[in-house]
Amino acid sequence: MKKILFIMMAGMLLVGCVAKKGKIDIVSDPPGATVYMDSIKVGVTPMTYNYNFEVSKTMRLEINGYHP
């Protein structure tokens, strides 16, 4: 059974002062957590996600053995 893992975001990289798009680095400890954006699997940590900052999204990470 998978359980949600709380993670720390490594940081956000914005391109320019008024950038609408950028990249977000997603890491977890331990690595290997599945990353979901709006309930769609987008990868496994560690990873970089190309993000449109004009749109709100919900991020969820899951890995076996961790509680929410």
C-alpha cells in the first residue's frame, strides 16, 4: 500500500522577473517517490518539472512505507 510522503522542495527557478513558465526541482528523502500533478503521474524523484505559473496545480508524492 502506498502512502503519501511529505517532501521538501529543493527550490524554484524562475526565468526573468515576470516569467510565466519555469522549472521546479522536486526531491524527496528517500528518493524514488512517485510525483503526481493534478492526479497525473509525471515522474519519480529526483526530477525537474516544467511549470506554467499561470495555472494552479496540486502536487502529490507517494512512496511505500511513509505516512501522510
